Amino acid sequence: MGTSYHISYQLPDKVTEADVQAAIDERLQQINDSMSTYQSDSTISKFNQLGKDTPITIDADFSHVLDISRQVYAQSGGAFDPTVIPLINTWGFGSTMTVERLQSPPSATEIATAQALVDFDSVVKQDQTLYKTKDGIGLDFSAVAKGYGVDVIADVLKDRYNIRNYMVEIGGEIATSGVNNKQQPWQIAIDAPIEGSTVSERQTITAKGALNN
């Protein structure tokens, strides 16, 4: 996912840390294999490389995140659009990030060309297959996939190991349950979004029950 993660939890009796880590690694790898634009052989990367009208089979994780994206796309009047990847690449971000591009912004013509390829309506799902009706269309689930990954790992802890006290963080997306190792509600520090801000300017949120962000 091009980021780091941090997971804290209360280890149950008769469960080893190695077992939990292996289950987390397996689930994260499944999500990466499905939706990581940093992974050239992932399902999403393969879809992005396909021409129009060429179907590809998608897994349940991909299908679920696609459906969530479609809902937000509709509810936002198209302001949220996961086919924004041509613009991401044009500006030099994402897996194709280059110093040269970041130091030299794209021209108005390059931006307009990329904008013409932002079109979620051209992505069609039929059962568990997906295709595009326009060449050059691609998907980027970065705004959804990390949060989905957090929920999935929380499910691994809860459902597979009956862990009730945990904090899962992937790239700033967070889920908590229960209490921390001091038997207190989880406290999540957030740096003030101000240039030059310091630790003293952090704000702290106390998580009561479960927090999803």
C-alpha cells in the first residue's frame, strides 16, 4: 500500500504472536494482490493495463471496495472518483512518483488529457468480472483500500482469535476496540495540520468502544 502499519493487541491465552502475525500478513498480502497500485501483478494493476472491453475476474475484496467507491461516487455527485489515477500519474504521485515531475508541474494540456480519462461510468462490473468501455481508464482505491484493510485486520483479530482489545493503524486509518495495555480507552494523537507544528500542538482523541476513521 506504499505505507506503514502499526497493530497493538492483547494476546489471548493459547495463541502465539507468530500465529497472529502470520494471519495478518496473509490477509494484507491478499489485499495487496488485489488492489495495490504499487504491485505490478495485482488485480488492479492488471485491470489498469487492459484495453477497453476486455474483462478481468475480480475477487471479493476488490468487488466490495468497488461497490463502496460507487456509492460514494454517486452520493458525492462524482466529486469522489477512483478513476483519478491518470491525474495522479500526470502530477508524479503514486507508484510512478518521480522527482523530475514533482519539480516540474504538468502543463495545462497534459492535465486536460488526463482529466478526459477520469470517468468512473466507463467502468462496468458484471457479477465478478470487470471491464472498461474506454481505453486509458484506470482505478486507484487509495482513498478507500487502507481503511478497508484496517477493518479487515480488525476482523481477523476479532473473529479468528476473539481479541477484543486492539488498535489497528494503516497509513493513518485507525480502528480501535476495548482498552490499551494500561486498561484505559485508546488515545490517538493527531498532529495539528500546521506547517512547523510540534508535539506540544497535538490534539488527542479518546476512543470509547470502537473508532473507525
